[in-house]
Amino acid sequence: MSDSVLCVVNQAVATITLNRPAARNALTTEAKESLLAAVRRCADDAQVRAVIVTGAGQAFCAGQDLREHADQLSSRGLGDTVRQHYNPIITGIMSMPKPVIAALNGVAAGAGASLAFACDFRIAARSASLLMAFARVGLSADSGASWTLPRLVGRARAAELLMLADPVSADRALAMGLVSSVVPDDELQAAAAELAGRLAAGPTAAYGAIKRALAFGATHDLADSLEEEARLQERLGRTADHRAATEAFLRKQQPVFEGH
């Protein structure tokens, strides 16, 4: 993609790496544009069946690059980059019809934490931490945090995290439900690769439908959600994966999923 964002595909797993380690992978305009391009590439590439998002160096992502932001503050408002960059990145990850794993190798702050919350799984290194840093610089939440955070931890805890803006250790994040698992620092990449490989070998068409059903159910009533489930099941019932899995079950064999 660029020097600031790397995207490598290996055996159906794409790894997107934020690559500005000296700046704790803070997001400049160029980095945000490259990240969005990487997300769209992974979503469109039929060979990619699972995605890992991680950071180079000691941080996952420190959020908005405040040095660049300070230079642009008088000439452009924050709404521009939120609408042009952050919103499409979050939408791209959450609507991607394949599973996305955030491998948190260090601090995830502000939009960096929001980026992790948009992913389907979050594996944290023991030394990693999360920080909803927006209020520290006089800002509200962006990058979907007002939507994802209450759904992960509830409204009261979300308000606490956003307003007090205190750092959350990996172990506390696990207890709160902010991350899926915590592993020793030197095992993070292997743990993320193992989970991504398992997901890539699984029923990826079903995973995409599960993501869609969860997002739909979050904003619709029961009757509409039941109908959406019926539509999704009708479509999946016609897939080769479902037929193969059903036949494998009857033969007491392990199914092989092709993703369609």
C-alpha cells in the first residue's frame, strides 16, 4: 500500500500493518488513505478469507497524528477527516464479509482503540493497553466508538472510559470484554496467525452473514431481525459450503469450506 501501511497476503490471510513505529503508528492523512485502500483491497480480494490488523514496533496505533492535526487545525475542521477517512475505514472493516482480527501489540489510543473495536476479534499482548484519549484533547468520540463501545461494555462503562480517559490494561480490558484474549507479548503474532488460519479455513460465507446479522440486529426490532435471519439463511442454504458440510456431517467427516 505504502511505507506507512503494509498489506501482505499469505495463504488466504491478509495482514495489514500500521508502519510508523517512531510515531507509535499515529495516523497522518497519507496513512489513513493507505489504510482505507488496504481495507478495501482485502474486502474485494476473493483470495483473502481472514484479515489481521496490527502495528509495527511498540504500539498498535496512537490515533490521530496530532502534529499534522495542529498544522491543519486552522485550515480544515476535524469533520473533514472523520467523514473522509475514519468513517469509511470503520465501515469497511465492519461491513467486510470476512472476519477481521486486531492484534494489539501495544497501546491503542483514540481512533486507534476505535479501530480495534471495529474488528471482530481483539487479541492483546499482555503489555498492551487501551486509552479512549479523545476527552484529553477536548474532543468527543469518533471512528465508531460511540456505537461499538457501549455494545461491548454497556453505556455506563462506555461513558466512564470516554469521559475519564484513563488507560485500561490488557488484563482489565479482558475482564471488561473489550478484548477477546490476552497472550504473552512474544506469542501475539503466533496467536493471531493461528486464529486467522482457523477462520480462513472455516465457512467464510457464513461468517460474513453472521457479521451482517449482528449489525442488522443492533439497529432493528425483533420482527425485522427475524426476517433478516430468514433471508440470510435462505441464501446460505443454497451455498456449496452448506451442502458440503451437511453431507460431511452425515458421513461423519470433517467438512472442507470453499467460502461460497
